[in-house]
Amino acid sequence: MALRYRRVKEISRFLPLLFPGDCCQQHRQVAYTMNSFVTPTSSAWKQINKRFINIGCHAHRFSTIVEVSHESSPEVDLLSFIKSKLAEPEGPYHCWLNKGEINKDFSRGDGTFLVLSTNLLDSGITCEKLRIIQQRFPHLFVIGFQSIYSSTGQTRLTQLFMTEYITFPILLSKKMFLETENGVCCILFKKSSSPVFYNDKDLDLGILHKAIEELNVRADGDSTLLNKLSSTSWKPAKFTKEPFRCPSLQNVLLYNPGCISADESGNRLFLSDCNHHRIIISDGNGKILDCIGSSPGFEDGDFEDAKLMRPAASYYRAVEDCLYFVDSENHAIRKAHMGTRILETLYPISGTDKKNVGIWTWIMNKLGLKSNVVSNVDEKPKEFVSNSLWFPWHLMMSTDDDLLIMDRRFQYLWTMDLASGTIKEVVEGSPKVLEICEPHIKEKVSFLEQIPCDWLQQQKEITISLDKLPYAGLVSSLTMLQNHIFICDIVGQRILKVCRDSRVSSNFQFSDFGILGLPYWLTSPLETIYATNGGLWEAQIDHLQHFRLLPGRIDMQLNIDIPVDTELVEPLQEACIWRQARGAASEVSVIEDAAGSLDKVGVAQQWYDELDNLASSTPESELSTKHEQTKDSDLQDERIHFNCVANTSPGTSEVIIYTVLYLRLRRDPNLQQDRQEKYAARIVDILNSRRCGKIERDLWIALLLKSDRDLSDLIFMKPLHIRIKLDCLDHPKADNSRDYILTDSSIEVKISLDS
């Protein structure tokens, strides 16, 4: 400590203007670390001081501690600062979060931008408004700006990504600007046009909607661009964008489990695994019985083919054997028939006659390409209605058998007729909403008195509170079944089970994960490969191996070594393995330097498999995979084994395998101190994407540590993408030189997940 003090005194002699509150900013970039700056030795200060004088500098307010100074920077306005940082992921005074793949138009500053410059941590309603605008105008670039750089603030922002489902990037900055101090809430601008500033009180959705339309017509002088920018009609299926996916949390078994309900007579629980876009159905002991939803989107049909977008509260109606639930991001109410396993949409009522839809339109819809086709008809966008069913979250049943639907903050109440699916009444304002729903909310929230107080205190930061009901936001997050309370723990990514008699709480353990199948974010079974700059783009591969064999039957045994500090929760089931075999005249190579974006790769579903096999096979050179009728894969000697059989013809071919393992960490008795920190770091390292940098890694570790649960109990998924390339020679001929000899081969594929 004394050495540090002497060094500070020595620095002050050479840089008398550098002290907490003031500093000099160079015009050229400097090296940066998130929480600390590198301090030069004393022998270098003379040169640095001379360099400052020669280069030139300007002064601004800046704090030398981790927290940001609350002084403004008059030299650079907020808009200029944002424009200059669009193409830089991070720098000395800024860092982007949730940016994902960089859009070229975004980086160049082309297009229309809407910047939210208020305090994001306390602006949930404003964030919700911007998400409505973002869905209404898919080509609008929405940005959040936050003057914060502390680790605590960043962790809270990361939590905000999950709970608020923020899909737009956020720019963190160490600087403060006059615009934010003057109460500016939003800034709307297009390229070099004059920006429009909005304060909190002026942020009316109708006015903002009209301003965006006028800005595009005025800037381009052509209304055709407006039709491309805005949706011609409100159709939730057109918007399936997700926040930047981080495997560190997306590959956890439950990703933001937000709502839960129960069927008392059938001993069933209905859990909304919100950010995995599915509803998990289990019994009271945790055995998974079924699952509603396959991937993000908006589509009715069988449970395994239906698409949801962040389902929330649900209500089981025993007289119909139906589950009504809120499809939040689709602004819809869905109805699941439990007996027939069919999902339909109750609201909004579709005006499309499916019988008159042509085969080409049907195919384009399945491919997800309908929104990319611009009609030649000059359609006008439908009128914007501010009290429409935007982001519903809570769901209750009234005494008159009407559905009572509320948003997360209880600002709106929509009363819906159960039979027709029409909205009968809209109530605006939390006081009026509480007049109608307060008795039911109070009754349900009263069960929280049996929940441990320390757990409730942990949820307080992310819970929507009302004056009379501090934990009102948890009303859809708990349910009762067989003398137990089941409550969603969003911080710990788990379900808490509390006995009402003893008040003892425990983690609710799920089993039979094969029902869930493969995660939707794995590359689709029908892989779309497209040409770009003379090369080919292909998805990331976890294991690739080549074999040179004779044609014929090939038996492949895959042996997977899981990390030594992990254990398999349950044996790998056949439902969690997908195989496909392809043959071609030439081998498709991976071009490492091919440019491309994951956003350009189409997402196809399982119904494409048969179409793909027909398109890729030929009568003489056909490669087919035979799925063995086996039991669950074996687990022996800490290895996972499963088989694959292929019939090959001369030429090159490829076997593609996707699977997912459900793992958890082994408890290490030698870890006495910092056990949770080491567990969190290890989980993130196992699941981390290659694209995830140190900043994001630290954020996800901090988020895992916010929970007081034992992280060795956390179940997470390890998806695998395996490629086996086969180069088959010509068939060997018999002694008579006319007949071919058929050959049977066997290979072993060893895969190690240790990292």
C-alpha cells in the first residue's frame, strides 16, 4: 500500500491536471481494460507528458474509480459519439452488449436509427415501447445507450436481456452527455438528417410511429421505401428475431422459466420455459410427459411442430382438457388441446383462408421467406393502436368465464371472450387494473409467506412491484399442486419446490429429457448451404473425421468422452440423436475464409427431411442411414456410445450427426473456498461459444453467481455437431471380372469433449 501511495505522489508531479474529476483524452486510441488501467512506470511519465503537449488534448470530466462520473462531456454530443462507435465492438470509453452479428448498414450508419438514451435499468416500460416499434418497423435500427461501466451495472443489464427480452444492442459508455442530463429519452435520426429528440413525457407510441413514417418519406422522397420498412399488416409470425444468443445460458436446461400452472386432478405441471419458446409438461415428480413448441415463430399444429415466441402465463381448464396460455412476443393467446395434442390460436383471429393458399405460398411460408417477398401492391400499414394486445404476460379466469389478460407491469387489462376470442374491454392504468384483479392477485401472492425470506429478497430486483402488492409480478410464477408450492426462480434458472406443511424448499428435479428432443438452435436437419464470394459457408462443426473405405455397409460406433469434471444426468436417448447421410459426386469442403452471416441461413423444420432425401439421392449412388432399433445409448467406462449404419456407393459421402448431452458438474470435495466462482467459470467455459469474448464471459459468470443455489446441481446441455466424411473406392471385382464383391466395414469415431 505504501508503494502505491508513493507512486501516486510521483505521478501527480508530472501530471498535475490528472486527478479524480479531470483528465485528458488523447485523440488517438489507447489500450483499455474493463476494470483497470495500466499504470506506466515513473521513467516513462516525462515522455508521456511531452507527448500530450505535442499531440494536443482537450479536457473533460472523468472519474478514476470504477463507477462513471456524473459530469457531462460538452465537447462531443451523444449522437456524434454513437455514430463514431457503431463499427467498434469496444474501446477505451465504450463497449457494446447484445450486438451479435454486425450488420454492414448498421456499422456504416446507413438507415434509420432510434436511440434509447434513458436509464435502461429503470425504464422497463420505455424498453417495451421500443420493442413494439422495432417489431412494427423491422428495418429500423434500435440502440440502447447506458452511461455505466461498473461490473454490478453490467450484470443487471445482462439480467435485463433475459427478463425483458431485449433484442436491440446496447452501448455502454464511461461518458455522460448533456442530452441524458436534460431528460432526453429517445433520439430519432436517419443518416445525416436532423435528429428528433423526445423526452419521457413526449414518448407517445402513436407520435413516434408517425414520426418514423414521415422521416423515411421525407428523406427518400418515395413512399415505396416506407412499405419495405414497415409491416403492411400486423402478423406476429414475421418477427422471430432473438437476442444475441449466448450458449452459457441458452444451453442451461431452463432459460428464464417465467410462469407455471397446474392440473390438480391430472397431477400435471405446465412450465413456460420462456426464452426456450416452449411449455414443458411434467408430473408432480418431475418426469417430463410432453412439450409444446419446437422453435421460435408463430405456427399452429401438432405440439412438436408448433411454434411459439416466449410463452408466459397459462391456465388449465379441466372441463375442456385444454391449456390456455399467453404467447407474449406474438401478442397472442393460444389454446392447446391436451387430448389431441393440437395447438391453435385463439387471438388474433386469422383472416386468411388456408384452403385458398397456393402450394408455392405454403412452401414459402414454411421456409420463412414470406416476409422477404415485397409485394408490388402499394399497401398502406394498418393504423397503429396503442392499447392493442402488446406483450401480454399474466392470464386469469374471471367468474364470468372470461379471460383476464395483463401485461407484466399491470398497465393494461384486456378482457377476452373465451368462446369467440374477441376483446370485450380494455382497461388502462394500474389503479384501475387492480380494482378488478387485486383479490385474485392477493390470494395467490399470499402463498409467498411460506417461501424463505432470503429467496424472496433475491427476486426483489427483477420483480414488478405495486404499491399495495410488492411481489405482484410473481403472481404467474407460482402454483400449488399436492400440498406443494412450485415457484419459478428466474435468477437461479430452476423451479423451487416448497412443502406447505414443513416449509422446506428443494430444487425440483426433472427427468426423461428425451421428450424434449434436440434444441432448436442446432443447425436444422435440412441444412442450407449457400455460395458467397466463390466459396461455401457451413455451420460450426464440433468433430470432423475422414475415412477411406470400400463401398458397402459401414457400421459406425461413436464413443464420446465427456469432460472429466462432469457427469451425465441420464443416458443419451435415441430421441436426442439426429442422423442424416448424403452422397454426392464430389465432396463439399469447408471454406474457412468464406464470408457469411448466420442470419442468411434459412431455418427448416423436421418435415423437410423427406423432401431433402428425395432431392439429394440418385438411383445408382444412394447413401442411406439405417437407424438401429436399439435401447438408449450405453454409458460404460465414463464413455457415451451410440451407433450409426450407412450403405455407401463409390464416391464421396458424408454422415451428419446432431445430438445433445445433459450434464452437470461433479462435486469437488477439495474445493473449499471460492467453490461457486470456480463452478460458474467452469460451466461457462464448457458451454462458451468461440465468438464469446472475455467481457461477455465475465458477465455470464457474474450472472450465474447471483443465484444462491449450488451450481453443481445445475443441469446444462452440450449440443454436438459431428461430421464423418467417407471416401469410398470402386467395388472390388470377383475373379470372373464381372461380379462385384460387397464389403462390410466398421469404424470407431472417438470424440473428446475435454477442454
